[in-house]
Amino acid sequence: MPLNDQVVLITGGTGSFGRKFIEIALKNYHLRKLIVFSRDELKQHQMRRQFGDGAGSPMRYFIGDVRDKERLHRAFHGVDIVVHAAALKHVPVCEYNPFEAIQTNVIGAKNVIDVAIDRRVKKVMAISTDKAVNPVNLYGASKLCAEKLIVQGNAYVGESGTRMSCTRYGNVVGSRGSVVPVFLEQRKSGAVTITDARMTRFWLTLEQGVKFVIGCIGRMHGGEIFVPKIPSMSLMDVAKSLAPECQVQFVGIRPGEKIHEVLVSEDEARHTVDYEGMYVIRPAHPWWNAENWAGCASLPDGFEYASNTNSQWLTPEQFWRLMDEGAGTQAATTGH
């Protein structure tokens, strides 16, 4: 079991992913400690009331920012596994505040790597996004840089034995920043806005994302980027599912937005293998052990894992089931 009897720290632990990670980890694993590291005092207070931190509880709470290397050094003391989820992730916010995005998403990732190696953390798993593939906005570019740092960071570990990998997946149903809450709010007015009728996206629930990350922590050798096989759906179909009676207004593609998303590019596919419901992108670096994942099937020439050419597509009924399974969707289901 990947988390049993481990001291686990999650950066950005008060975000949507962090809250669901804590819920699942406490329910399914026996941890020595589970440390929430974030800069949001109010959300930590709310989490403390929900999950506790008293006698016998593994929960601990650390106020801190991944930009602050000294604070990370203190927080990583005795930690076995770091899940790095801290990021500025809203595309328009990153476009308008580019220096801040770089400080958190790139320099923050470098700080996590440096301190994890110095503190001899066993494993680091960083959370990435489909927007890191062939990026067209600063958020995606900063997450691509973070991926490169995490993967190549394995070359710097020396005798510490630290191993670092990434998970990369698509849109999370119902999370903060998802289009789903936007459509649910807009349908009250009788009209929903879509940037382009052709737009498609990958979809999964928060619980699926967390369980995927935890499973990959158990499988990682260090240097991989793990990509789940998940279904696609067009935004037109999402809007029709959530607001079938509403008028659709087209507002044009926003700066930094793509028509379709890609989870494995054609260039990455050359060193990617197919393994039990996921793709594993292996690093093309001399330190990588070629025997890792050696028994898995390679991908065909010209392969690309994109939201518009995906073999899995969600029907409206399947999307609603995904909504029902997702975190924080009670308000949505009562309106269906």
C-alpha cells in the first residue's frame, strides 16, 4: 500500500485536490502523519475543524509557501512522500500576473525538488495538467517547466535516493475553475456562454484524479509522467447536458485557450508505453534505467492522445453520473 506507515506532505493541501486527497488517504490508509502545507490560514482552520489534529490524529498543518525555501526545509523534516499540488492554475490570472505564476509554478517546483533531495524525501509526485502539452498560455508553459524540472531533478539526487515523477490529466468535474459551476450558475439566466462550438476536453472526477495519483506513487521509479486514459466530451454537449433549455451564446476563444487539449503529444509518444488504463511517458535521459516498464506495449508511430481523437466519449447520461460521483456536486444533481 503506497501510503501506509508513511509521513506524507501535500503542498497546496487546502485546494480542491488537497481536500479530496486527505479525505481518501485518511479513509483508506494508515499514515504516521499527513501534513497540509499551504498559505491559506482560513482554509487550514476549516480543515482542522473537519479533519482534526488532536491526540491520535495523523493530521498536521503548516502555514507556508512553496516560494519560501527555508519554510519548506522545516516542513519536510522526516517526510517520506511529498505530493506537490501547489500552483497558480487559473489561465487568465496567470496571463495577467506572469511573474507571480513563474514564482509559484516554476521556482516553487525547484524549491520542492531541492529541499526534497536535501531532506532525503523518498518520493515526490507532482500534479500537472494537459495544458503543459504544446502550451499556448503562461499557465501551461509554467507547468511544462515544472514537469521538466521534476523529471530532470532525478539526475541531481545523488546518494539521497529521492525519486520524482509527475501525473498529468485533464479537466476535473466540479473543481474550482472548472466550466461546470459556471454553466450551472449561468443557466439561471437562461443562457450559457461557450467560446467555440468545436471545443473538446478530457474529463475525470476529483476522486478519480486522487486515486490515480496515489496509485502512481506506488508504481513510480522516478522520472515518469503518468497519464490516465479518460473520456472526452465537447463543451457543447456539456452545456446541453447541464442546461438543455438554455440559449447558447458564442463569445469567441479567449487568449491562451485551445480548441482541443492533448495529454500525450506525438513526440512524447515515441518513448511512451501503454499500461493498465494509463500511458507512462518515460524520460529520454541517460540516467533512466531502460528496464523500467520494459514489458509494456509501445505506442504506434504517429500516435497522439488528444481530446478530439480520443476513443472514449461521454454521453450526457455518463456525464451526469460523473457529476454524481464528483466532489461538491450536490447542487448540480438537485437541478437535474
